[in-house]
Amino acid sequence: MSPVPQDLPISIPGSIPFFTVLLVVGFVLHIVFVLLTVSGAVMSVVTEAVGHAKKDGRYLELAQRVLTATSVNKSLAVVLGVAPLLLVGVLYTRFFYPPTVILGGTWLSVIWLLILGFLLLYAYKFSWERLQARPGVHLLLGVLGTIPFLVVPMIFVVVMGLMRRPDLWMQTHSFVQAMFYPTVWPRYLHFMAATAVFGGLLPIWIAWRQERKASREKGGVTWTSPEASVAGSETAAAAEAQTGGGLEGALDSRWATGYGLRWTGVALLIEVVLGLVVLFTMPASVRGHFLGGSAFSTLGFAVGAVAVAAALGVVYVARRHLDPGRVLRNLGIALFVVVLAMATVRLQIRDVEIAPYTAASEPSGQTAGP
């Protein structure tokens, strides 16, 4: 007997294809800011720690600016997450709600975890100047503020994974148990690698904004030759040494761009490896759809793979010129295509996995309303 409720006369109040497109678009907008939020919190803490260890003011300045951007991104991530969550509930009612009931306490903890994370990150941000003399305490605030943003994605991975596996509902008794179901950890680590990929865009975006602002103030283009930039970097480093590595002064744009590229480049390589792990831990019947079994599914997977290769190419070429504007444009386009392709593939995986439990051809086994 199927564990999925079959006797609920629930109809979808509208066009299924329309809601499906809205779900993909809404999810893409939401997940971009989620990736930037999680990576921004982690990058701020890591970069500040490196700055104190190396006594290099560039890292401290960049960490503070990344944290400022993260304060905005986390609010957008939450606001933009409402629509896709509601649409999942509409399209997959009989599959989405049972896991949230089975893991009810953990699911509801998302609310207080986000509130706690917000408050701790605000404390981390607004105590920056005051606690620079006590870096250990300040970094502890950052670590504590980052932890909730690492836990919440795991909760979503588990719930959304359990949603696709009704055969596991009756034997699931705790969140910890569900954490160790097949594909959960590969998918979670794959997500975390994606946050680092997008995190690399933050220093590049900060460098681009700084150069654009300087260009407007001077009434002309401020880009200089690599030799002049290196000389300027040496001058800035000398000035920082004289002031004890403080946070005053402009950030070296080329250095910040290179720093972001290193994050993105390394994370992309890890992402490729983890992506293959995720692919080959799927059931063979599901995996086959993306390896030639379905033309549309295979196309979506191929587009994502090509976009990842293009992003790696951008990172490799950009190391030579470190122009933040050009890098941000080219890398941003490639990564947006990756996210769009992967969001589409994600939807297809879900539909393939729940297909045996649906009574009709619609994604949720429900019918469109009048």
C-alpha cells in the first residue's frame, strides 16, 4: 500500500505548467541569494581569521565589506524564499507535507535558527571596530552566527530528499536518522561547494563597485596597467604596515578580484567531483534519464555541464587581467546558467522519483482546478 495519501480530492488552483515555471524562476532567484548569504558569512569569518594571522589589513577590510553585503543578501534570501516554498506546497502537496510532519520539530526549528543566525551576525557586524583588539571574541561571534546558516540547508536537504522517498516515511523516526539516508550528505556537500563558488563573486563585486565609484569621482576610467597596479599595491601595503594594518583606505581591486577567483576556482573543481558523486548515488532508473534516457533531461544536464566548463575557463583566463568588471560579467553569466540548468534538473529528478507514487501525469499526482 502506498504511503502517499490517495483519497484527498486536492486540485491545483491553476495551470500546472505556469506554476512549474514560476517555481523554477522563484527558486533560482531565492537560491542565488541563499548561496551568497551562506558563503558571505563563512568568507567573512575565514578572511578575518586569515587577516589577523597574517597581520594583513587587506583581509580585514575585505572581510568587513563582505559581511556588510551579507547583511543585505540574507534578507533578500528569506523574502525570495516565500514564493518557491508556497509553490512546492501547491504542486507537491501530498509529497511535501508528510515529511514536514514526520520531522515537525526540526522543520519548525528553521524559524528560530534563522532568527538566531540573524541576531548573531548583526552582533558580529556591529562589534567589528570595538572588538578588533579582541579578535578571538569577535571571531567567536562570527562562527556562532554562521553555524545556523550551515544547519538550515541540511534541514531543507533532508526534508526535500524525504519528500521524494515515500517508501522511507514509515521507518523515519528522527532527523538524525534521516540525515544518513542515501544521497543526503553528497547533496549537502554539493550545495556547500556551490556556496563557495558564488562566494567568490562577492570580493569581485566589491572590487568592481570600488572601481566604478572611483571612476565616477574622477570623471574618467581608473583602470591602470598591471605594473602600475602592482606598484600601487606595494605602496598600499607599506601604508598599512605603518598604520598597523588598519581598515582605513581603499581596497586593492586586483588583489580582491584574485582572492575571489581563487575561492570560485577551487570550489568549482570540488563541485564537479561532488556533482559526479551525487549523480552516481542516484538510483540507476533516475540517473539514466540524465544520461540519454530522456532528451530534455539530458539536455538540461549537458547545458549545466557546459556552463560549469565555461565558468572554469573564465576563472583561468581572468587570472591574467584581473579586471573585476569583465570577470563579474562573464563569470556571473556562466554561473547563472549553471543555476538555471541545475534548478531545472532538480525539478526533473523530483518528478522522476515520485512518478511511481502518482496516479496522474501531473508532477504531484494532482489535477488542475477549474
